[in-house]
Amino acid sequence: MQAPPVAPSPASGPVPGDPDASHAGPESAPEDEKPTGKKQGSFFKELPILILIAFGLALLIKSFLIQAFYIPSESMVPTLNVGDRVLVNKVVYKMREPRRGEVIVFVGERFQENRSFLQRVRDALTSGFGGKQGPERDFIKRIIGLPGETVEGVGGRVIVTPAGGGASFALDEPYLAQPMTQSFSAVTVPKGSYFVMGDNRGNSSDSRGALGSIKKGEIVGKAFVRVWPLSRFRRLTRPGYAEGAAIALPALWMHHRRRRDAA
């Protein structure tokens, strides 16, 4: 007895002469579809949203955390030159009180003007990156006198009398390129205010004049780093005042009294 013929296994390949042989075997994979046009179109649709998010984050940082400021005058030379840009920490004074020697930005003048919403947004963006400021005039100076202290300029030195009395002392100011040439009368700093001066004492409008003492609520923040130009990148640190400078104080007072008596 002959064994029945064995049918070919599907895995053994096509049968010769089979008209459907070209379709036998695994199904061929379709060519990769590359919807480049759809992807590019999706990117350009999302781009405005990404730009708005970036601007929103910039505004958030500028309004509450850090803001860049452009230096327009020579009042803080040599610490800050015209054209320098600094970053200002707007949070630090919400957690602690300002300290002597810190460089601060504050609102010196506010201007009343009618601006559209778009102008307000534009001013907020440009000022946030250190460009043109908004409808106020900001100043940058160094804190010299604290609330309740009495500050006086004598013989080219700044004399500070602590709040509530105590021994007066002369500030040792290493950041000055030139000593102060003009004396100024004693000023008692009001409560909640600060006596500020520019490092360029001969060319600075500050608390010695019409600007007066600065209220804490007018302080924008603490300048902590000079970021531009890159060649002048440097942290703005608070100097360690030598309280021992009070040793020279009697001679300064004698000089001041002689000049006052002669007048």
C-alpha cells in the first residue's frame, strides 16, 4: 500500500507553478510614512503658545524674583559704570531688613502718564531684561545709614551715631575711588527709612540733598551681581566695615568744631 502524498508545509515556500506564488510567504511591511508636513505644521501652531509661556515666565520672574537694571549715570563709579547691567534680588528684603553697605535699587520718582495695555506689556518686558524702564525713575545707591541713626559728613568721612545713642564711628569705605570733599550736616534717619549715597560722592544725587531718606517700601531690591559687560562680571558684596575706624573720630570732631567755631 502506498502512503498518501504529504501536503507541503506552509513554511516550505511556494509551490512551483502556483499563480499566487508571488503573494505567498510573510506579508511585506508597508513603507515608512513620514508626515513631515504635519509635524512642521504642528510645530508652527505651537510656537506662539511657547513664546507666550516664555514671556509669561519672564514677567513672573521680573515681577517677583529677579530684574535686570541698566546703569545710566556715573553716580556709582567705580563700582558701576555707565552702561553696566546688574541683577536685582526683589525677594531678599521681604525676608530680612536691608543692611549697611548693600547696593539697592529704589523708586526715586514716579511719573503719571496714560499708557495702553500693550504699552504696559512692552515696558514690563523691556525693563525686565534691563532695557528701558517703565513710568518711574529708578535710582541705584548704597545704604549708609540705618533707621534711627544719625549720619554726618565731617572732614571727608561719614560719621554714624547709632540709634538710641552710643559711640559714634567713622565708616571705612574701600569702594570709594576718591574721598568725599564736601561735608554735610547731621541727618537723623526716620524710622523705616534708609540714608543712601552714591559711591561717586562728587557726582551723586542722594540722601544728602532733595532725595532725602528712602522708605523701605520704595526699595525695589538688592543688586547682587554685575552681569554686563562680561569683562566686568562680578558679585556685588557687602563690605566689612571696620568699626575700629572710630579711633580716629576725636580728631575729626575737633577739626569739625574748629571750623564751626571759626564760622
